[in-house]
Amino acid sequence: MVAVKETVEQVKELDVDQYKYGFSTDLEVDKAPKGLSEDIVRFISAKKGEPEWMLEWRLDAYRRWLTMTEPNWARVHYPKIDFNDSYYYAAPKKNAAPKTLDEVDPAILDAYKKLGIPLREQEILAGVQTSKVAVDAVFDSVSVVTTFKEELKKAGVIFCSISEAIKEHPELVRKYLGSVVPVTDNYYATLNCAVFTDGSFVYIPEGVRCPMELSTYFRINEKNTGQFERTLIIAEKGSYVSYLEGCTAPQRDENQLHAAVVELVTMDDAEIKYSTVQNWYPGDADGKGGIYNFVTKRGDCRGANSKISWTQVETGSAITWKYPSCILRGDNSRGEFYSIAVSNGMQQVDSGTKMIHLGKNTTSRIISKGISAGRSQNTYRGQVSAHRKASNARNFTNCDSLLIGEQCGAHTVPYLESKNASAVFEHEATTSKISEEQMFYCRQRGLSAEEATALIVNGFVKDVLQQLPMEFAVEAQKLISISLEGSVG
Amino acid sequence: MLEIRNLHVAIEDGSKKILNGLDLTIHNGEVAAIMGPNGSGKSTLSYVIAGKPDYEILDGEILLDGENLLEMEADARAAAGVFLAFQYPLEIPGVATMTFLKAAMNAQSRARGEGELKTPDFMRRVKLGAEKLGIPQEMLRRGLNVGFSGGEKKRMEILQMALLEPSIGILDETDSGLDIDALKIVSEGVNALRSADRSFLVITHYQRLLNYIVPDTVHVMSKGRIVKTGGKELALELEANGYADYVSDVAA
């Protein structure tokens, strides 16, 4: 198997430290003063040159946030976060507002190149990638460049940073921002509303099938800086878009906060396929450093026959707290959640989904594969509910956990709630270990311990990997194996 | 040539000794059968040769063409030419049989410093081997051994042996759970692999298998040792008289 071979070779090339995106880039940065206050919120809004309504929206969120308390129901443990001990805005200085790639600091382009993300369109076209992917590159608090904008514009697709959208398409942003995840949804989402810095905006007009994959690549570079990404995707009637986000960060000893909000809206017969490959720095083997990934992602199937599909491969972060969800409002709408969550070392994952069935004949499907190794804890938490009017709602949930080694844990916490007698929910769950017998069998055939583990794990996650766009499936497979490096002895 | 000298083995936690000074030599091209009652240590012997980690080697050595197998990990032994056809082949869900076969073949050729197989060559060899064993192509696309019948699993073991071309093939009760038709197919598969530079160790309870895979030597095992060695006629004698003579000899 080619991918397995590549995986193994890649694993071999790695140093003792497994995280290969841990480099940092030296740049002059423009930072907000440390800490969080109304002034900081004003500072961010001013830096972005935002209109008054946006500032008011942020300030309102900030004031509400002050009255809220941090949720503690997830199965994760961490010291109390001092929100005043962090920077909320950091932007590369030379990159005030680049019009073209030539104006972008070469150091940043280099950083993305190292990450394997080509930003020059001619390189993408000449490169090895089989299909074109448009990229929005977000570096700390700002979007540095968005590729293929012109070509997308011809198709009527808007793909730009959220900062640009606030200025260029205020009518769309005002209509949809906060309409899926309300300002006061939860502690981290509210914080995000106050201090979000950048992220992507996508608008697909009626009847348009987006001509290429869209993706955003988030990079945290600065020390002591939180990243608050905000993404909004709107698919009008009968449209389709496939979108992918990737994330990495340098290796740092202190924890950094990433609190994102992603909102998706689909109108009648529209479809959004949203894929994530999350590889934030996970901390070292003893749990020092790493990103706190506290994320609110939600899609609203507002129109009839619409569909939202979440696929996530979560390998990074010290703590992951994330439940990409679907509100199935339109009749016959469909929500899907496919997840691979890998935890190793001291990582903690509490992730899953919510499928809220409101409309008639709505269907949802949840396939979750959790892999725990090292001393990590991996929890699937999922809610499926059917509203009184959700006649014939259907859900199928399959939730499998694989344990590698003796010191890790896997937990499954499903919440099911049906207020309609015709709703049918199915839930399957398994927990298994890579058995000594399986390992011996593979090794008797000539596979090394790493190869055998990679093969067994790839088999375990196959159903979910198949949901990813092709180019990313291979990457994700490699990433999973790298994340598990050192988990077999 | 496989040489086992004075092999003493206990279960890893030291609770039970299973092999007690076992000696056995199998020459190139030889088919050796090991027979013996339940609990005599036959399967343990096959696992210890192949390098299963659950055992503690107290004394002795196992040499394959002069190389000390006991110093190697299981995958290195496989690359050196040891193949074990499991009594209970393991299931690997989600890993297509074809994928597994290719990963194993490439791993071994890499370990031997040889180049990897080209995909068309690989496909041709698998197709040919599968046809001989009556394995439908569809099975090769399914997860390895997942949902296979007992007979299908055993045929898959023989296919793997044919593709991996070991210098010694160990068959651990390959006949168990096979009906007569499957037994014939499997035996023909093994016989086709017999050659002057490949030897076999056939572990079985029953003489029946040896009608199809005719051994050069037959060894009787009891309480972790070889207690009697003879030609193929010894199997017939055992079939007629049982193990009682040999088992009590050792006990006395």
C-alpha cells in the first residue's frame, strides 16, 4: 500500500520530536497591548478599519461575555485561563494590506511553502496537485492572501477574508453573522464575537456549483497570542461548495488559545461539505505547551432538501473542545458528521456533534472514530434530538473507539432526545484494542510494529477518510500515522 | 535448513514450562510432520519459531541457515524466510486483503534490500495464486479475513505463503475445521510449493492431512520434546495405536 509506505518513511524521517510544523517565523509584528478590555476590542476593530455597526456588535458581545462563566461539563482538565495574560491581535508588519502576492512578506510565503501550502497560483497550476484549490491564508490575526479570487469571481463566488467581507459585502455579513451561532451561544463563542480577528467568507450564489475546492489555512505564529477565527459560508438555493480548513502552530512551551466560530447556512437544495484537518501543536510528551482548541462550529440547513456535511480529522491540540453541529430546519434536510479524533501523549479530546432535527423527514448520520494512545483521554460527546414537528426524523450513529496501549482512555457520551413518536434513532458503539495477536500476525508477515499499527489504524478509520476530498485523504492518513508515532513499543 | 537445539521455553510470566529440551532438524526440501496429543507444545513450538512475544526462552537455539532466529524480531524472521500459517488467522477490519498482501510483500523485499514489486507484476501474481486456490477476486477486495469462512481463511493463509515464498513454511493445524474438499485444495496448494530449497513443518493431530501432504519425516511430540522420529509410516502407526505408548514412555 503506497500510502502506508509513505507514512512509514515519513515517520522514519522525523526527529525525536514528532511535530513537524513546530518551526516559527521571525517577523516584525504589530501587536495589540497584552490583555483584554473594551479598549482592546476597539483596537482590533480600528486595526481592521471596521464600520461602526461591527464595533458595536463586538462591544455588545464583550459586555455579555463579562457576565458569563466558563463551561466545565467537558471531560477535560486544565488550569484556569488568565484571559489578561494573552495578546488578542498580532499581524505581520510588512503585510498591512497586500494587493498582490508580490507584496506579501517573503518570510510568510516561505512559511506556507514549508507547510506544503502553495500560495502562488502559477505554482499551484504548475505543481503536482491534481486539481485546483483556492486558499485563504490566515497568519496569526490577519488573512495574508486569498488565491484564485478572480477566477472564482467569474463564477459569481465570493471567497475572501471575513475582514474584507465586512467592508465589501456588509449586507451579507450583517444578515448572516451570528444567525447560526448566536452571540451569547457559549462562553468561547461570545469571546470570539468580541475579539475575532480574521477568517474566511464564502458566498455561493443561487444555482452555482463552486468550480474548485476552497480552503483556509490557519497558522498561529506569535507567542502568547490567541487566535480567534471567524468563518461564514453561505450557500444559496441549489448551490454546492466543498471547503477545507487546515491548522498548524509552532512549538511553544506555554498554552495558546484558539477559539473559533464557524457558521454555515444552506438554502433550499444547497449543499456544503466542510472538512477540517486540525493539527495544532499538541504539546510535548509530558503535556507541556500546546493549543487549547475551543471551537464552536454549526451549520443551519435552513432550506428544504439542503445538506451539510462535516468531516474532521483531529490530531493536534493539547485540548480539543469541539462539536460541529447541524440544525436540520428545512424539510428533508440532511446532516452528516464524520470524525477521526486521534489523541496521543497527554492530549485531551472532547468532541462530537449535535444533530437537531426540526423539519420533517430530516436525516442525519454520525460516524465517529476515536483513537487513543499514550496517556491521552478521548471522549465522543454527541446529541441527537427530534423536535415535536420532526416527523420521520432518522439518525444513524456509529461510534467506534480504538485503544493503543494501557494508559489511555476512551469515553462515549451520547444524548438522545425525541419528542416525536415517528422519529427513529440508531446508535452503535464499540471499543476495541489493537490486540497483541493482530500485531503478531502482521509482524509475522514482515511488517514492522509501526507499519502494522499504521495499517490497522488506517483500516479502522477508512470509512471516514473516504469522505475527505482525495488530495487531503492521503495527507490525513499520513498525519494520523505521524501522530501515533511512538505509541507502539 | 532449520536447526532447533535443546530448546527450553516457558510462558512469559514463568508460570508454566512448555518446551523441555526440544531438538529438531529439518533439511532443505524436507517436509517434516509433528504429531502429538493436545497440550504437548506443538503450537507453542510454531509460535516460538515465528517470534511471538509471549514466551520466555530459557535455553537453546533456533538456527535458520545458520542464522540465530532468537535474536530477531518477528518481522525480521519473516524476511529471513519464516512463514507461519495460523491455526486461527486474525481479522484486520477495513484493510483490503489486496492492500495487506502488497504491504507484506513490499515490507519483506525492502527488509531484504530488494526493490519493491511493480503493481502490474503484483496484481498478476496475486491473481494467478488466487485462481489456483479457488479464491474469488471479490474476496481480495474485502477486509482481510473479515467474514471469511474457516476454509476461506486457511486458503488465504496458503495464498500468502505462496506469495511470500518462505524458506520454511510452518502449518499449524491447517487441517482443523476443513471439509474434505477444502483440505484437498489446501494440500494441493502446499504441494505446489514444495521444492528442493524450501522445507515445511506440518503440525497436525490427524494422519488424514498427511495422505495429501506426504511428509518425509514424522516426529512425535510429547511434554515439550520430540520423543520419536520416523518416516511417513509412523503416522499410520499412530493413527492405529494412538499416542499412549509414547506419552507413557516419557512419563516412565
